[in-house]
Amino acid sequence: MITCLEQRFCNAGSVADRKRSGRPSIVNTKVVDVETTLQKSSMEKSRKFAVQLGISPSLSAWRTARKLNFRQFKMHTVHEMKPPDFEKRLNFCKWFRLFLDTNGIRKLDNVFFPFSFFTDEA
């Protein structure tokens, strides 16, 4: 690593990276098109978006959008935990413990688990 830096300094007079060669990552003429389309409707799927603008899906308009500080998102419904929910959860836990004490753990597979789903999210 140090040898590479020393060699770079001797050759270029600086240790800064050289200018990248090759094709640019984004076609600048499309940046304006992407920006105006995103401002009209940012809910489009990225493939649809790319086809609409005539950009290849691999280049993807979203890569350009990221440069414009747009971010992809997906709407999610979030349920808020409210004070009455605590009591319901506590009652369920008490019932569940009673169920286990009465029926044992083997009964869970047939009776309980087919009708329940747990998550740690609110």
C-alpha cells in the first residue's frame, strides 16, 4: 500500500486518485428528464420508469434519481401501540400460560399454532 502511494507520488506529484477513464455512469442529458418525471410522479416502479424515459433498466433511472437525492420507498401501514393494548397483551399472556399448564406444550402444534402469528413489531 505504501509502495503504491510512493510510486503514485513519484509519477504524478500527488497521491490523489487520477481521473477515472471510461464511460460516465449517468448520461447527463437524461438527468433533467428523470428529475421532471420524478417530480410529477415518484410512485412509479423502476422498470416502468426506465421504459418511460427510454433508459435501460440496468442503468435505471433510480441511479440517476439517487444523484438527485431522491430515494425509493414503499408505503407501509404501521400500527401504533396504545395503552389499552398493554392490558390485552397481558391478558393473552396469562391465558397462554394457563393453556400451557393445562394442556402441555405438545397440544400447541395442533390447537394453537395453526391460528396464530407472532411478530416483534408493533
